Amino acid sequence: MQLTPEEQAILQGTQGAVLEKVMRSVVAYGETFDADRLVAISGSPHLVTSFGANTIRPYFDMLDELIEAGLHTVEPFTVDPRPTDFEHLNPGLVKRLSFGLIFGKQKTYEGQLLKLGLKDEQAFTCASYLPEVGNTPRRGEILAWSESSAVVFANAVLGARTNRNSAGIDLMCDILGKAPNFGLLTDAGRQATWKIEVVSKRLPNPHLLGSAIGIKVMEGVPYITGLETYLGQGLSQSTQDYLKDMGAAAASNGAVGLYHVEGITPEALDFKRDLLNPGYLTYRIDDDELERVLRSYPVLWKNPQAHPRSVFIGCPHLSRDQVKAWAARLEAALEVAGQSRTRVPVYLFTPPALAAELRKEASYQALLGHGIHLASICPLMHMNNPLCGRDPIVTNSNKLRTYTGARFFVDEDVENIAVTGRLPLDRGGIYA
Ligand code: F3S
């Protein structure tokens, strides 16, 4: 890598041994991926590691070293959701005690994050780009983000530029204020390697479409055609919500860090099919293909017929419109069923700042009375332990399905399960 004299000096320890180690780590990372140089980061950071698990003590020791050296990120950062929130999602006494042991370093870790540049107590969400959170990168900004669902949203929908960095490397880059120039930071790395032709009869369920794309293209860059027929041109709020969920599924079911959508995302609007690399591959997604993908998911519940314990909606965290839409949808379904409460408790996950605002609304108490809760945790962190891992959880998130034993259903089925407590006889639809 070509380093500037100032970067060379840091590498030689002129600004202290700890910053030297930071620079050495970032340079080694860049060289691994054939980066040609470091480029200045222009946007605020978003970090992936939000949990104070006792198993990652060396990471906490490293943070202590950075803090003792007086280092912090150039700009204030946001971070992924907390693993627990007992006030709004009470898992019961035994699990509370166990969570206390598993995440025994949570308080200490959050103290470290504040010293390293955490924006504020409300900054724990994966949807940091939502207006209520305010870490919304602008087009062309260079970032060093790590949370895969946020990375793909920042790249594809906002037109910012970040690689899918690993935990730790994100922080190192953001302390230096520089990132290695490779992959999705470069024009060449943003060219599409796949053309995805969506030819379904209606708008596909976003989590299912993202899953199909991710499984097929893995770390490739898809250029998606056909969605503008249903979503219209440009980026309305509902289109952004759709793409948020589709991208999270593509990033977790595969390793997609960027996609383009014809007629919709900023680079596709500007460059159209010139974004397609010569020699691109083609994947056609029709209703049969969506159905095949849906039926390929294994059921990981110990008892596939178990009564669901909870319904988890909001991985990634829900936008304001999505929370409102789910609340209205569930309340309408309860009215039709002549019930006052859902038969399965429903948790809608949304950023802390948004949840705090919504809890002040008069309708919030009614929601709670109907069995619908707002929380701001990461359901994956909540489930990824021996106590909760086998719980019969229902979700509409394909990311949560991928990383846990939660069972995926499309929204219509999720609504029916929440209200009736019964699983569908057959897995339902494939549409949004
Ligand atoms: Fe967000 Fe956790 Fe899902 S970080 S995307 S809620 S796995």
C-alpha cells in the first residue's frame, strides 16, 4: 500500500505505540485485500459489537488500551442494539439470571464505548440511518461500518461507500479516520456481477427475495430488475423500508454488501445497465423460485408443532411507518377475530429513540393491553444462547431465521399466528 508521509510516521510510532498498533492493524487488513492506499473517512461510524459478553475479554482489554492512550473515534458513533432490555422484554427469572452471567460485562463495555466516542445512550440500533437516530450517511461519503444490514443499506440505498468490515477493524479505521481503499469503496468494486430478473406476479416478500438473492450471489453485487414495476421509481419511504429488509436478508443469507435496483437506487438511476460488468451472470426469480426457497428452510424447533412462545418482528429494527403498520394490522386482525389480546406475545423491535417517542403516545397502553410490545434489543443476541436458542420463536425476518432457531413466516402468516396462536397447516404465501 502507498502510504503518505504522515501515515508512515504513525506507523513508525511517532504518535505513540498504541496508535502505531492501530495503523499496523489497518494496513495489514488493507494489504490482505490488495488495497492501494488509505482514504479519508467522511461519515460517522457505526459499530457492530454491542454486547458485553464475558467470552470476548481480549476485546475489552484492547479497548482499555485504546482508552488509556487517549484514543477515540474521529466522529461520534452508533452501535448495534443491546442484547437485553428486561423492562420491555422480560424473559423470566431464570433467563434473567443467565443473561446477567452471559452479558456480565455489559455495563463496563458501555462505559468503554462512551469513552471511545459513542454518540449517546440512545445510539444502540442497527437502523442507525433512520431519521430518529440521525446517523444517515450522504451519497459518496466514505465509511468503515461493520453491521451487515446497515452496510448494505448505506451502500445501496444511500449511495455511501463502505466495505463489510469486521468487528474491531471498524473501530481501528474510525479512530484513524481512514479506511483501506478496496472493494466497495472503489468504482470497479461497485460494478454489478449479477443481473437479477424479478418476474413474480406480485411484489415478493422482501425477506424472501433477499434470501433468494443472497443464497445465489453470495458476495457478488446484484443489479435487480423488475422491482420498479411494483415499487415505482425512486426512493419513497415505503420503498426504503422494503429495501432495508430485502438487503438485510441478502447480506445474511449470502454476503451481499451492495445491490443496485433499476429505476430506484441512486447509482442505478445515474448509470443504469452500464453498472453491469461484462460477463455478468443472470438469475431469474419467478413465483416458483420464491416458493422453492421458502420450502428449503429447515425447521429447527425441538417440537415443530410447539405453541409459539413469542413473535419477533424488527430484525433489522423497524422504521416508524413499519411499527405503525404492524400495530394497525394486528389491532385490525384482533377486532375481526373478536379478541382483545394476541394469543402469542408480539415484540416490535425499533430504535430506542423511536420507541421512547412512541411510548409517549396514548395508543401505547392500548397496544400493551393487546399483547403487543415495543423493545429495542437485538433478537439475535437475545436468542443466541443455550437457554433461548431452542425457544419456538416466530419471525418475519430472514436474517433472524438464518442465525437462530427462529422460524420464518411471511407477514400474513405471522399475523395469523400472533392472533390465533396456531401455526398454518401449510406454509403460506410468497408476497409482500
Ligand atoms: Fe439488527 Fe440484530 Fe437483526 S443487529 S439486523 S436486530 S440481528
